Amino acid sequence: MMKFSTRSILLGLFFVVTMEPVSADQVKPVAPALQRFIESADRCIHLSGEISGEPGKEQERLIRQANRLCEAARRQFQQLDRQARNDAKIQAALEPYREDFSE
């Protein structure tokens, strides 16, 4: 399971500020799996932005939840990427997420 360090939190905040993710509303999903991935990835990105790095139980809860959501989104990305490697529309929808969710 992915754990957040201070460095990853700062990188996550940079990611939230600089990336313009494609929302599920902006893409006509070719497959329901693509829509599920985009929703999961967007929740991961949003929740990562909520992590302040300050100590406390609420932050620990947010980190656990972000770890869970981001790991699920990573698995969804990898599966979609493999299954739709020849589908240009799905690959185009995945491209904005590739750097953060591929291994």
C-alpha cells in the first residue's frame, strides 16, 4: 500500500495545483470502467489536496483514505491501460493521469 511522506504530500499538492484532470462529465465514457476510473482518480486527487501534513487524527484518517483511494485508482488505470491499449479514445482519456497512476 502506498504511504504518504512529507515529500509525496508536497508533490501531491503540486499535482493538484498544476494538473487539469479530465472529469467524468467532460468525457463521454467509451466504457463504464473508464468512468469509474476517472471518478476514482479525481477523488484521489481531491483527497490528496486535503492532506496538510500537520499531525492529528483527522490527518491520519485522510492519509489512510487517500492511500486506499489512490491505490484503487492506480489498479484501475493499469487494468484499463492494458485492456484498451489499442483504443485511441480511452488512451486519450487516460493520458492526463498516466504520470501519476502508472507504475
